[in-house]
Amino acid sequence: MEMTAKMIGLQKRLKVLESRLSEHEEKSPLSAHGDDMSESDVDEVFVFAATMTREQAVEVFALERERIVQQCCQLLTDVNSFNANANVNEGDPILIVFDFRRDVMELRG
């Protein structure tokens, strides 16, 4: 997928919004859903979403999905390395389940 200047700009805006949401979550762990975001933060999120075309949204969501897949691959590499090197005499290997359906269902209520 070729990254146009416009998509790079959208990706940067998405990272800024993710960073701001993370800051809110760190300040208030009970607000993991962004409940304590200011009106201007909420407005910015909606303006960002409202100004994207469908094509841009599809690309941004695909990029976000790819980022998550890359994080899962890194996690698997780290767990496998731990199991092979540090966990040799400490018991059963650590297993990671990458089926997130139950987690998503729980979070969505």
C-alpha cells in the first residue's frame, strides 16, 4: 500500500490523538474509555473522523490493524525468546492466545 503525503498526515494526526488519549488514561485509570476527555479533545476526534473520506478511513484503519499485528508479532517473538532462554528451568512455557474475540466482547459489554 503506497503512502501518500495525505495519508502520512492522517497517520500523524491519529498518533497525536492516540497520545492524547493515552495521557488521559494515565492521569485517570478509571477513564479508559476517554470519559474525562475535554470537550475540545472530543471535538477534535469528531472533526478528524468527520473530515476523512471513506477511502482515507479505510487506509487509516488498515494501518492501525497492521500496527496491532506487528505488535502481536513482536510479543510472540519476546515470549518465544523468554521461553527458550530465561524460562528453561522455571516450569511450563508461557503461552499467548491471539484470539481476541472474548476480550473484545467483554470490552464492548
